Amino acid sequence: MTDCAEPLCWQVSPTVCVADKLEQGCEAELRVIWFSDTPRTVCLYLAEQAERCWQEATSGQWQQPVNWQRGWLSLRQQQQVLLSAELQVLSRQPAKRRRISGAWSIF
């Protein structure tokens, strides 16, 4: 990822996962790569849990199988969020539709 013009960039994949049912959450191999133009001490958070920290680094990589229902991935310096991405789960099962009005009847 060398086409980044910002001081701090990252690549997160996947950010969307498809599950059989929304309640089950999604199991996927989550991968994060980040780059900085200056050395930084940062931590990667999944939801509010620190997964990995780097000390005075200009880049980092993290990869792990993760199960999530919905959440946020963030790269933080102390408690300041520098970058964040929403992790979404889509369902193969269509949402249940509710009839708004009664059925038509001409009798």
C-alpha cells in the first residue's frame, strides 16, 4: 500500500462478512496493515479490547481469525483514535417482512 498520501494509512480486510444468521456473528480472518510517515506507538483495538501494540514503529501488520457480530476496529495512540473502521455482518437470511395493512378483500 504505497499509494497513500496521508501521514497515517491502513488497510483492513474484510470489513464486511456474510453469515447464515445475524445472531451467529461472523468468523473471518481479519487482516490489518498500517503505515506511518513518522514512528508511532500505537495499539490496535477490536471493539474496546487491545489486540496488538507497536512501539515507535512506522508500520505494522496483524492477522487473526476473529468472530464478530458488529463492532469497530481502531488504531489508537494512547486513548486517541487515529483511524477506525466499522465491521459489519450481513445475513444470507432475508429480514422478516411485516404486513403494514390488512389483506385486500372484495367480499
